[in-house]
Amino acid sequence: MFEIGGNIYYFDLDKMSEFVRFTPNDVDNVLGGTSEDDTEKEEFFNDPTQMIDITKWEMIKALVETLLNDNAIVDDKLGNKGLESLTIPIKLSFNTLIKYKILKND
């Protein structure tokens, strides 16, 4: 593993999957609240494909791609001072992924 600003970071793929997955509450919102007949909800969850929130998925995908495609050079010897030169997209991506616990510090 290598360090970024004196820390080791990694993507938590399980947390990423959990973050974009639909929950029963999400289904109630999509179907217009709880129905007396829960067959629609059961059919929704019995679908063999994984149900994801496509908006969250696309956003997480863009944030991760921003971090992975950046060519910035960070001098780890400068610590946090070296991170100040990063671009706004990198900083936003980094902070957002940490806030939602998708990017973790080891």
C-alpha cells in the first residue's frame, strides 16, 4: 500500500454496494407509499437483478473516476500542505467519498 498525504486510503466496495442499493423504504417511495396489497413490493424485491439507485450509482462512479483519473503529483513529505494544490473536483470527490464511508483510511 502507498500513502496519500501521510495516510493510506482504500475504496470500501461493500459500502459502495450498500450505498446504491434500494431499501424497502425506497420501494415505498417509488410505488407511492405503502399499499394494502404488498404483492407489488414483493415482486420488486424478488427480481433476481440487484436493485440500485441509478442516480447514486452514477454519482459514486463519477467521484471514483475523478480520483482514479487525476494526474496530480502530491509530495507526501509536505503532508497536508502538499494536498492544498489539488483541484476542486479532486477535493470534492475525496471529501464526499470519505463522508459516505466509501473511501476509508486504514
